[in-house]
Amino acid sequence: MSDQILSITEAAQILQTTPLNILMHIKRGLLKGTENDGEWLIERASIDDLMLKTGGRKADPVCASGCARQHACGGGCS
């Protein structure tokens, strides 16, 4: 596993999702990231760990726990 740090955009590209979904993954503890001067930096090792857990599939959308629409909100989760 690498100790590389990636931008939120790079992380989103690797996981085939959006930067917003990456932030939600951080909030839920699925990815490890830190904010530095308004820019989020994601640990590559946490991306690798998530990819192992998902079998390399696209990252699942992460919506608010009260979301009744089950990812049909059109809010950018993908």
C-alpha cells in the first residue's frame, strides 16, 4: 500500500465517482482524508482499502441517512 496523498479530484477519478461523494465517504469513515487550507487531501492507502472491500467496483453513493429516495435525488451522487 502506498503512503501517497491525492487531491479529492484524483480520488474521485480513481473511484469513478464525484468529489462530493468522496467527501461523504470521508464523513462516513470509508476514506481517510484531511483538510488543509480548504483543500481536501485523501490517503491513497484508504482508497486501496476501499477498493479491496468493494472488489474494485465503482464506489457506492453515500447519501444522508434520512434519504428516502435511495440515491434517486439527483444530487450528484454517482
